[in-house]
Amino acid sequence: MKDSLNIAIAGATGYVGIELIKILSKHPKVKIVYLFAQKSIGKSINSFDKKINKRSLPKISKIESIDWSQIDVIFTALPNGEAHKIANKKPDDVKLIDLSADFRLENYKIYKKWYGIDHSSKNLIKNSIYAITEFSRSKLKNYNIISCPGCYPTSIQLPLIPLIKKKIINEKNIIIDSKSGYSGAGKNIKKKFNFKNLFNSVSSYGVGSHRHMAEIDQEISKISKKKIKVTFTPHLIPTFRGILSTIYLETMKKNSAKKIYNLLKKFHKNNFFVKIAKFNKPIGTGAVINTNFCHITVCKDRKKNRVIIISAIDNLIKGASGQAVQNMNVAYQLKESFGLK
């Protein structure tokens, strides 16, 4: 095992790229060798965020200048389709940790259906892993392409997957309502959304057709061994960061909300970054902002066979950059919390 990992970050000037730099610049076992972007070539990353200490960091450059022999890991926080190109060029011994959707879906035809892009590295899908750290820990070291889940699916799967495994909920009746800060849409948010008063109102979008539904369906269907389609509606809220997902479930037979609470508490007992709140306690995003933690609460509904689960994360950290670093730490058998406390 090397004393230090050499890191490249592609998409360094976006919201997620900036968060990656903040985490990795404090990581005791890494050195950032390259910061890549398409614009602002030659500039200091400090010009994008004054909190970043520029003294130990390289200037922004184009990815075409990369010397692959100098790096161990490349993080890609780029628009969909770009990680395919990098995956096709990188040497086998360099790990690619991708934060786009490029390797999240196992079927390239489904990828094209939801993202409108031909998958240009189809042959590499089988060599990649879709990785929420808490569910993938034992496998990560075996893969050199690690696909990090979307922010909404992270907040949803951490409470939902353990319940699907235990078959104690009605899989045909899963309803999810999620609210996200507008940073989840990236820096080009005004081009993507033309909602009136975008920064002063709550707006639903992607109703019945949000791209993240594909990976949620894929992952819970794999666990269930049945084809499952969830009902999912996302909303943008007038705050910069944070996700709150509310999941409405129907229990099977005599299973209660308290039984589901106990199951989740037991399942996540050794998952440092997942915290289960006291039973029936409402939660919000306030306690998870700027952290890699996911907070989960289980609440009773007035109907006996219904349960309400609420999950809170920071979309830019546990939903993106933090989870990516967590995956790297586990893949290289480093302390899981390095850089993330």
C-alpha cells in the first residue's frame, strides 16, 4: 500500500468539484496532482472559493495535459457522457470514481432511454460497480470504475434497501417525496429551469419522469428479485444545499413502524455515517449540512399499516463528493472517515 495516493479531479470548478477539493486537501493520505476544467485554465482554484488554501494545489489545466503515470485516482464530476471518454483512455491501474450517471445503469439501452446519450464505453459497464459505500464495502477494492449514486437515490436507498432485503414492506406501494437545495442542479441552474421566482419558491420538477428513478428501480429490483417501480417526485427548495426525502410505506402483515425502526437501527449500527434518530422524531437537514452524515427517522402514521421514513443528507457531500471519498477510502483500505470528519 502506498503512503499517499495521487489524485486528479476533472470538473474541479463545479459545486461538487469544489467540495471534493475541500475534502481531499485535508485528507492525510492523498496529494492532489491535477485540477481539470474546460475554462479558467491557469487560474488558481482559490478564485472560485476563498476558503480553499491555494498554496498546496495545482493551477487549473485541461485534461489533455494529463500524465496518467502520475496518478492513482481520477474523480470525474462532469456532465453525463464525459466519463465514458475518460474511462476509454485511462490505464487499467488508475481508479475512476465517477459522480455523473455514466456507469450507474447496468443496461446501456436504459441509459440512453433516460439520458438521451449513446453509451460510448459499453464494454466497461461490467467492470464498474454502483457503490453506496454502506452496501458495497466488501467489493470496492475489486473495481477500477466506481460509480457514485445520485444524491436523491442515496438519501432514499440508505433507509429503503434494508427493508427490501427483509421483505417487510409492500414493494408495490412505495411513494417518495424529496426536496433538494438548488445546488443539486449545478451552476447552470437558470438554463435548466425557468421557474418564476426560482430562488424564492418551492417547485416540483421531473414529475413521473425524473432520471434518478431508473437507478432507484434498478437497485431495489436487484435486491427484491422482482421488477419494482417507485413513485418519486422531486422538488427544488429555496436553499443552497441539503436533501430531505420522505418515504411513505405500507407494511406487510403485522409489521409495525417500531419494528422497522429497530431493523434500521440494527442494520446501520456499524455504519458510522448513518445515524438513526429516536423513534417518531421529526428531523430536518440542519444537522447534516456540510457533513457526510445521513440522518434517518421512522415515524408512525395514523393508519396501522403505514410508516413514514424521513432521510436527510447534504446533497453535495453524502450525496456526491463525500460519498466518493468514502468509496475511495474503503477501496484502498484506508480509514473510512479520512477527510470526512
